[in-house]
Amino acid sequence: MGAWLVRRIGAAVLSAWLVLTLAFFALRWLPGDALDATMARAGWSAEAIAARRAELGLDAPPARQYVTYLGGVLRGDWGRSLISGQAVSEKIAQNACPTVTLALSALWVALGLGVTWGVLAVMPWRVARYGAETLAALALATPVYWTATLAIYLFAVLLGWLPGTGGDGVRALILPALVLGFHAAGGIAEVTARSLREAWAEDFVRTARAKGLPAWDVLDHVLRVALLPLIAVAAVQLSFLLGGTVITETIFVRQGLGRVFLDAITDRDYPMVQGLVVLAALSVNGVHTLADVLYALVDPRVRRGA
């Protein structure tokens, strides 16, 4: 397990480096930068913009800029925003908590809805089965922005139960968490239903029924086996939720890394985009590594295979 974990950490670091490299050069192939986007609009002369670009090292060849930036990253310096001058790491730290809170809240919603729909989808009750399958299909087929707009109109405008945009606290978190969780629940429901169908066909279910165990006890044994894949799918959905906050935070006007990322792309703020891209790569790899470790802890077969 120890050697496997070291390999996974090494793969995560390598993945983050590749993503950083791709983002670094892709951004510099695009025309213009944050200085063009802000200083030129503010009326700065071309000479003043060129002097500022030289001061920040943006006039150097891309390869030299890359080496300088990579050295800073290895020292823990992710650079400074070209717009505000604030350290990228400081900006990320200020906005990480709202995004993580939203993603984890939405994950709990997704697990609750997804497991419920998945169980109902294999039950003999036709109405419940069709209802669960329809909801899961809608969660997978409809875009987040459409559901968010509909939720704001229904629960904030018509009913007035929850704040539609902005705000702090639990009440302002409920609506975006429900919207994100609803969409993530579709994939969880499909995996749950498929795992339950496979588990129902196993020999231990026939043995339990032959012994005369009550239906609920049999279902309990089936759920213990069928819900193991949820560890992996929960990791995938958490990655989706962390990325999905870009749209959700924009629609609900929430503070967070999603809005920071969108603003950085719009302003062509190279250091901020690079820092957020590397953070996303490390987060996704970290979540999946943690899921693999948990899976190995709860399933001895995985440990023996490793």
C-alpha cells in the first residue's frame, strides 16, 4: 500500500506539472494579456504599458518566463495577479472556503438523492421506479444554468422561501447546493441501480432467501455490497462539483473560486488562471487518491489485488 500511495502522489504531481505547462503556454499563445485589457482601457500610453510589462517580466521569451514561474512555484510562490497585485495563493485562500463548502454540501445532497433514486429504480413498484428513472434522466440531461434559473424563479421569486442570489449563511447555501446536488445525483443513481441489479443476482442473495431471511435483511446485505462502488463515483462527482461551481457561483452571485476563475479568464490574468488550474489538477488527483485508499480499506479484495 505504501509503494502504491507513493506512486499515486508522484502521478498527481506529474499531472499537475503537465497541466501547469499546458496552461502556461496556451495562455501566452492567445493575443493580449491583463495589461492590455486594463491599462489600455484606463488610457495608459503604449510606452507606459511596455514599461510595466518589462517590469513584470512579460516581455521575456515564453521559455524564460516558464522557468522563472516554475522556480517560483517550487518555492511556494504562485505569482501575483496582474490586475490587483495580490498574491495568487492569498486570493485562493480567501475564496476556497465558500467553494469547498458548496461542493461538499452538494455532495451530501447528491448522495442522498442518488442512492434513494437508485434503490427505487430496482424496486417492483412501477410508479416509484419510473419516477426515480425520470428524475435521474433529467439530472443528467438538463444543464446546470437552466436548473439554477428555474430554481431561483420558483423558490426565490414566486415563493420567496430562499434568497436567490448573494448572501451569506446557511439559507443562501441551500439553493445552490440543491441545484448542484441534483445534477450530481443522476450519475450516482445510475451506478447504484446497476450495482443493486448485479448484487441481486449473486449467490449469497439466493442463499439468504433459501434460509428464509426477511426481505429487509436481504436488502441490507445487498446494499452492503452494491454501495461499495459509490466511493469511486462519489470521488468523480466531487470533482464535477468543484468544477461546476464556476457556473453556479456566477448565477447565484456567490463568492468563491469559480467566480475568481471566470474573472481571471475574462481579464486574461495569467498568474491567477495558472494557479487555479494547478489547484484544480491537484484537487482532482487528491480526491481520487483518497477514494482509492478508502476503497482499499473497506474492500479486502482490493488490498490483496494491490
